[in-house]
Amino acid sequence: MGLLVWAFMPKALTVEVAAVTQGRFERAVQDYGKTRVRDRYTVSAPLAGRVGRVMLSQGDSVAQGDTVALLWPMAPALIDERTRAEQAARIGAMASAMARSQANVGRAKAAMEQAQTELKRSELLAQQGFVSPNQNEAGRLNLRLRMQELESARQEENAARYELEQAQVARRQFAQGPLGGAQPSFAVKAPVSGKVLKVLQQSEASVLPGAGLVELGDPTKLDVVVDILTEDAIEVQPGAAVELLNWGGPQALAGKVRWVEPAAFTKVSALGVEEQRVNVVIDISAPEAQLRALGDGFKVDVRVLVQVVEGAVLVPVSALFPIGSRSGIFVVDKDHATLKEVSVKARNGVSAWVKEGLAVGTQVIVYPDSKLKNDAKVKVR
């Protein structure tokens, strides 16, 4: 009879247990970010021209005012046979116009000399009383008119000469310098002192105004940019403590949130899901000696602390399961599992902060089996 009773007695379930502890509770937003130089300067071409080969390399030190690139004027465009023939005809027309203007100068000069001769004769006759003073005044006015006509003819000659030279310049063949000489260059200066982060235009090329040539910055002054989900960014506040992990060093780096950008953007995850994310900028507060190994664009794991509670009652999240609007937990009491409802204030990936209902040191069952019931007999593994 005893054997029969023993055979039908419920067997104890083997369970794993963990103790309720008290300590520091931390809840954090985690993602990976990248380092960046805080103040980055892109040196651009202020003018259109032909930039020479940039001799700087990444990591070179540059002082403020140093020349980082040289610009020369662009080469003139090549001309075809039709354009060449049109320019030759235009030069011929300009040469004829210049010859005509020279003839006009000679005619105006002769007219002025004639007016001078007549004025001298008129003045001599006026002294002898054979010519009236009015006629003598008319001679002076005629001389002034002829002098102005000569000046006008000379200006027309100069204009014709310049137009001829302009047409001849347009017909000249491509040359490295004006009239065979060396072309003057324009030096592009560094606006600040720092190191070369990137060389955007290494080889010689023709560039337009605003084209980037090199990027400068101070690699010892870094911050971290991490994009997080907007629903997590709501809890991130400026000044929040940050831990930077897996950056290559043996220990975590400390940081602090500088600011959360006000505008979000859409980003497609690795699973093809569109997510709304926002950039969080973090200042690194670690000593400069630890930052020497970091550079621009390095990957780091970011852990932003959004909630910290000292002396909190902690239980493993693996011991909790939902019961309605609250959470349930199995407590080991004299080889039996006792079901309790607890109020969870917050949780992270490892622990949950229980406000009340559990004493420190209580043994709770982690990963409870679905067959486990209240007051069931258990055996600790």
C-alpha cells in the first residue's frame, strides 16, 4: 500500500534559483555610434581654376595660414576650323577698321594744321586793321573744333587697336602661360591649425568654385554621434552619463550627453524596417592619453544611462512572468514554489527593480517551467 501511495505522489520539479539582491539599478539606452572630429573644416577652392597636385597626406600637420593648394587660371577652350576661319575674318575686319581710324586721324590732323595757319593769318591781318575782331574770334573757335576732332579720331584709333588685339588673343593657340611666360598662381591657405583628415582632391584637375580640396581638424578633440530610436530618445536628457564600450581599449570610457538633435530622420534597419531615429551628440570626458588611440570615424558601443537607483531591490528578469497587469514570481519556501505578485518599477536586460513584496536574500525560481504551479514541490538543481 505504501509503495502504491509513493508511486502516485507528485514528483518534485528540478528548478534553478537565484537570490534577491539589493544594489544599484541602471537602465540604459544602448546602440553603436561613431567618433568624429568636433570642429571640421573643409578647405574649398574660392575660384574656378586648375588646381595643382596636393602634396599633403592624411595625418600631416598644418599651421594656420599655410598653403594647402595652388590654383592657376583655366586653359582656354580648343577651337575648331570653322571658328578659326571666323576669327581670321574678324581680325581682317578689325585691321581694316584700324586703318580707317588712322586715316581719320591724319585727316583731322591736317584740318587742325590748316585751322592753325588760317588763325595766324587772321591775327596778322587783324593787327593791320584789315580783318574785323569777330572774324578773328571765328578762327579761334574753328581751331578748337579741329583739335577736338583730332582727339576723337585718336580715341577711335585706340579703340580699333584694342579690338584688333582682342581678336588676335582669341585666336592664339593654347599655351601654359601668357605670351610664353609662367602664369601667376593663387594660393589657398589653411584657415586653422590642425591635421589633414582627408585629401578630397589629390591629383591635378580643373575645379569649380566651392569644390572641396582638403579637410582639416584636431583629432584630439573628438565627440561621439549615435542615432537611437525616437521612442528611446525621449528619455535621454543633456548631461546624462554615458559609457563607451568596445572601442579597442581595456576599459570603458566615460562621457556625457551634450545635446539631442531636434529633428529625426528615417533609417532602414538590417531587416528592411523603416525606423525613425535621432542623433545624440556625446562629449568624451576621458583623459586625453586614452583618446590618442581613437580617430575620426571609429566605431564604439554607446550606453546612455537614463535611470539610476541606488539601494534598489533587484531580481533577475528571467524570474518574472506576466499576471494580468502585474508580474508574477515563484519563491522557494521549504521545497515548495510559492506564487507571488510583485510590483516592478523598471527593468533592464538583466535585472528588474521591485518596489515591494520581496525581501533581500529570498530564493526565486528563474526560467520557471510552464508546468510549475503554486505550492508545487521543487528541487533546487
